[in-house]
Amino acid sequence: MNHKRNLRKAMLVLILILGSAYYFYWGNNAIETTHFDYTNEKIPDSFDGYTIVQVSDLHNMDFHGELIPKIEKADPDIIVVTGDLIDRNRTDLAVAEDFLEEAMAIAPVYFVSGNHEVASGKYNELQEIVDQTGVTNLDNDSLVLTQDNDQINLLGLADPLTLQLDEVIEEGSEAGVIKNTIEDISTDDPNQFDLLLSHRPELFDVYKDTGIDLVLTGHAHGGQIRLPFIGGLYAPTQGFLPEYTNGKYIEDQTTMILSRGLGNSIFPLRVFNRPELVVVTLESD
């Protein structure tokens, strides 16, 4: 009798272990696509329905053929990569190159750096790959997207790790340097729509101060572990119980959409926080 009872307990423990292992595998590999509709009177009519797919914090993650089909299904006009395409702890430039080539076969791709690109020590090599694959590097740069003779501005911000100490000292703060950079690459036309790509959500106050219309960011990994009624527990740079973890944030005229990202870095597991592919659809008012 005791033998049967012990066997049932052992089977129950085994089922719990296998079930937990499957859940954690599923929760870290099953990509969730999140759709955002964004309306602004500055968006020209020809950009109504314009679709942007955001890939953030991939960290060299291999989704075994699941990611590219999900991007294709979204039928994007452009694809944007908002940093940490590679991971500084296990940098694999070949994996990054393969992803960029496959993404470029779907739509034009625009890239800005994250902290892992800079900290990897291989950012120069990655920049060469970005150029060779035809991806546009928008670190501290901007361009005009045109549709039926209408235009919107696409801006990109390099990760703050690229800043030189003398720049920060001269300006008085890191935020001051970043604000000046955004203003330098922006247009002076207040009626033209500005879309900014940046890795860091914790700079939301800076984005707001510059009057940028829409910002796409990542970096926070959704808080890594998400709990009901609490949200994300920890985010890089922001620390515990971070203010910005995922979704849409609006202050004044600036909206920030924050991706939970796709991969992991130092902490290997996402909990209640599936990898996220963000799809933004622009709507004219």
C-alpha cells in the first residue's frame, strides 16, 4: 500500500516537473504579436494604414523559424530594430546577419543600437553587416519616408553607451546630450510627423521634452518576471519595480510604445512574459 502511495507521489512530482519545464519553454519561445493603432492628425492620408513591425532585444535568440513568418504575416511597410540584436555575453554575428537578410526580404529594415551592441566590443563588425545587408543604420541620424508625395520623419538614437565622457561633461548631463541630439536630427517643421527609434524607455521625459510624436523603445524586457496587479519586477537601468516595462505611455503630445522584447540576456527565463513582436499601424486623423 505504501509502495503504491509513494509511486503516485513520485508520478505527481514528475508530472509537475515536466509540466513546469514545458511551461517555461513555451513561455520563452512562443512569440506573442501585439498590435497597436496610433492616430495623429500630423499623419498624412497616404500613410493611413502604414504598418511598422518592431523587433527589439532579440539577443541572438533563435526561434527555429517562427519569427520571420510572424513578421511576414504582419505585412509590414517597414521593419525597425530597436537595439540589442546581439548579446554581449554570447555574441553571434552570423545569427544576426541571417536575421537581417531574411527581414530585408520582407520589407526595408531600419536599425538603432542598444547597450549590448556597444558593450559587446563587436559593434564595428555589426555595423559592417548592417551596411552589407542593406539595412539602414539610424544611430543619431534621420531620414524622410515618402508615400504618394507625402512625408513623415524617421529618426534614430544611438544607445547612450556610445556617448563620450567629455560630451556629457560639456553639456552637464547625459539627458542634455541626448535632447540636443534629437533636436539636431529633427526637422523644424512642427506640422511634420516624427517617429523616433530608441532603445531606452527610461528616457521618456527627454523624448517628451523634445516634442517627438511617437517613440518605439525596448530594453526593459517587460520587467522579466510579470506578476498580476504588480507588473514587471526588474528592468535594466530602472531596477526593481520599474516605471516603464511594456505597452503604451502618453504624456503631452508624445506617445511611447515599449516592446517587451524577444530574447533574454543574463537572466535566462521570462515568467508570465512571453516574447513579444510589436506591430504598429499608423492612422491619419
